[in-house]
Amino acid sequence: MTFNIGENIGPYRIIEQLGQGGMATVYKAYHAALDRYVALKVLHAAFHEDQTFTARFQREARVVARLEHPHIVPVYDYSEHQTRPYLVMKYIEGDTLKARLNKGPLSSREIEQVVDSVGSALAYAHKQGILHRDIKPSNVLIANDGVMYLADFGLARIAAAGESTFSSDSIMGTPQYISPEQAMGRKDLDSGTDIYSFAVMLYEMVVGQVPFSADTPFSIIHDHIYTPLPLPMDINPKVPESVQRVLLKALAKDRDDRYETVEDMIQAFKHSWEEAGIPMQGTAITMRPGSLKTQAKSQPPFKSVEPAAKTVAVQSPIAKRSYSWMWISVGVVAFLCVGVAFLAVLRNRPARQTQPTAVLQTPAPPSLTSLPVTGAPPPTMENLSPEVAAASDAVSKNPGDPHAHLSLSLALWDADQPAASMQELAQAANLAGPANKDFFLKAAEEFKAREAWVPTAGMYLRLAPISQDGKLTVEQEEALHEAIYKAAEKKDMPLFVFFERIDNLDLALGSIARGRYALHNGSLDDARLHLANAEKVKPDMFEVFLLKAEVEMKSGNNNIVKPILLSLSSDLGAPEWIRLMADTFLKTME
């Protein structure tokens, strides 16, 4: 059931693979009858077994295919190949708005084009009763002829249609662009959610950075829900006051306070632009890092980690941000904020926002509505350990030193303050910079020595793409697999480790992580589904057998479990940690 280069799939001949995500693989194909190239988005094999999802996918695809607008990437066809559904879309060669922003500030003409193209596409779709739900620069395509298209329109709606496969993975937006109501898991979404996400894009284009960014999804969505919008003029003094007023209204926390329609927002934005004496055409505006204020309360200049793509037909994977955030409760927010507030007061300096990284949304089991507070109570001046006090003092003296922050994070972990430790680790990682291999390796090894599997997994995941030729050593890869597998049983793992980052590294390992997370924190059915996904991708993977043993153990099928564990514990080719875990499970069965 593979789509091979050179193979004919119906009337389409596969030319090359363009990309792959957690849900679909994208191919460039040639349609001989019409003499044109097209893009095929093919669902991964694991999804076709869910007949409910497949039926709803087809039904929703028909709805999206009816969208006919000059700035929406058209869907030409829907079909199946050996039970695997795929969409046929217009092939667009060019670049993404995200890649364009990485090259420098937009001209006034380009800003006008984004406003008109994306705005008109959204307005049209809203009139058809369809929301996008994932507006972001990487979903805006710029063809070689200069025409802009809004991509993946409605694909969030399509993927969210799955009742079984995606019961706990309903589509949500990208954290940096997500609306407050979407972040809170509201089901009654309306055009206001797209207006907010579109306004975040406008903010990024004229200010030079997104309003909220951090190293964890939790921090970003918490800010969208609770933190006042950073004033554009405070970050970039070149932003006209009239434009700031429009952004403040469009990005209001309460959707009733935003513009009623996309058209209203576009009209207000254009009027404010012209009122400021900056015509919508012909004037290049420099609003990038060189002219930004460096204030402690402001975010550092926005830097994307997304590489520019050679082809934009389907630059971003379907359902790339595909997991629900409704489980993040007020209890979690309060608990983590106490830790952050403590650190800020202790150092007598404001808590700083961090540089954005590639972000991933995370799955939460339907039964999980809040995280229990574990460990010691939040630290106070009275119950500080000498190690935490000393580390905090070192941070106060060297606020820009990532190793000082790492030492404080480790001290907080040793003091049984995991939430505060993880927040401090995020601060340290961002100060270290995305390419600091020595820092990430040291952090990973320090936390591994403490058997702190969640931060260990996070640090190895940061290390992997910047290692030699993008590959970890054998020992490091084994440590990464161990950390991810063991971290996956922790309820707070999705707050700090991005499941999609695991997917990008190893799709089978990503399914294993989701499966074990579901097994310990969600449902047995979901665990079996993710295990089946991993088996299809890498059937001989040691973690597949280990997770299968755990799943069957929970099901009470000890006659199946024991042979698997005996085989793993005696297999000298298996990693030592796999053998030890298998042996431990065997002892619990005795």
C-alpha cells in the first residue's frame, strides 16, 4: 500500500515526495490527461483502518473542495488507493510567507498583498460557514508569479472529523497563532478565532515578532489566554499608533471585543495604515531586529526555525498541530505560575519571555482535566534549600548565563520542585541558543543521571537535529529512546516535550510515545491504536514489543505477555534498558 516514485495512482504518476508529516505524506504527481502537475496528500496507512474517520474525511473533503476562490489552494479530487485516502490539490511552486519573513521585512506592497489575499480568502470561506482554524505564515503560499494562496484550508476541519482515531487529538491551531478560546478547548468556535490568528500574523509582519513565544506549548497558550498583549509600540517604536489600536482590538482576549468580521478588520487596518501616512503601496518599512527596543519585558526578535521549502504545494503537513488543549486547567496554570512568580521575585527581575522554537501540540486523554500537584509545595524563602539559594544567587549575578540557569533548574529538581525546574530549564535552553550542542548534551546527561525522564527527553530532542550530520551517536540515540519511553508515562510530559518533535525524528517512536502516554494516562483503546501505528512503520522495533507487552499486561493477557518479555530480556541485541524493563515486568508477574 505504498506510493512509489514512478508508480501510477489512478490517473496520477508519482514524480517525487515533497514532504511528510505526522498524518500525511505529500507527493508531486503528473496528470497526463490534463497535462499538469498536482500535489497528492496521502493519509498514512495507519488511518485507513478507522472506517468512521475515512467516511467523515471523504464527506468533509467534499465540503472543502467546494471552496472556489482565487487565493485558496483548490482541492481537485478525492480518491483512495488500496484503501488509503488521498487528496489531489493544485501544485504551487514557490515559497511560504514564513520563509519570506525570514529573509527580512516585508514591503508595504507585500503587506497589502497579504491583507488582501488572506483576508479575502477568509471572508469568502466564513460566508460558506467554514473556518480555517490554523492561520499562520507557513500556510500562506507565495507562487513564483507572485500570487498568494491560503493553504490547507479546512484540513483542520477534515482531520477533526475523526471520532475514533482522533478522539483525543482534535485539531487545534498552532500555539503562537492560537486564539484564547481555541486554546481553552472551546467547541463553539466562530469566525473570531480566525480573526485573532490572522491578527497575530499582522502583528508579526509590522512589529517584527509574534506577541507570545516560549519553549513550551503551555507557556504560549497561557499567555494567549491570560497575559496582556505586549504593546506593539513598546516593542517596535516604528509601529504607527493607529495601527496599534487596530491590533489591540483584533487581538482582544474576549472574542466579542474583536472585529465582527474579517472585512471589518481589513478595512480598519488599511484605514489606520493610510491615516499614519504610510501608504499601502510603495513604501518599504524597516521593522526588524535592528530597530527594536531591548527591554526586559519585551520578547527577543522573532526567529523562525522552519527552513524555507523548495516547493510550497503542501509545505506544512496536514494536521501538523493536531492535538487538543482543553485539558490545560486553571489548576495547572496556577501551580506553574506560582513557580515562575517565585523565581522572578527571588531574583528581583521580571520573568522573561523566551525565543520561539518549533512547537508541537500534544494529545491529552479525554479523562484528564487537570494535573495533580506532586512533590513538595511551591518553594518559599523559608523552605529554600541551600543549593537552590546558591544557584538562584548565581543566576541573579549572571542572568544571561544558560549554565547558571541550568544549575538552578537542577537544584530545583533535586528540591522536588519539578514545575519550577522545567520552567527554568526552558529559560536556560533559550539562552543557550538553538545550536549549542554542548549545553543540550550536558543538560540531557545531568537529568538522565537523576532519572528525570521528561527533561532528559526534551534535551536530547533539542540535541538531535544539530548533532553531527543530524544524527546522534549510538549511545545518545539509545539514551533518547529510553528517555522518551520512560517519560511517556508521566502526566505532565506533553507540557514540556513536543510529541511532533518526536514524530519528525522517528515516526514510529512518536507513535510509541503516544501509545504509552495513553496507556498510563488515557485509554487502552487509544494505546492499542498508537501501537498499531508504530507496528506498521517499524514492526521490528524493540519498543514495539515492550509496549505490546505492557498493553497486553494491562488487558490481563499474561499468556501473551510472558513470551514477549522473556524474549526481550534474553535478547543480547536489545538495548540494556529494554532488557532491564522486560526483566522488571517479568518479576511483577511472578
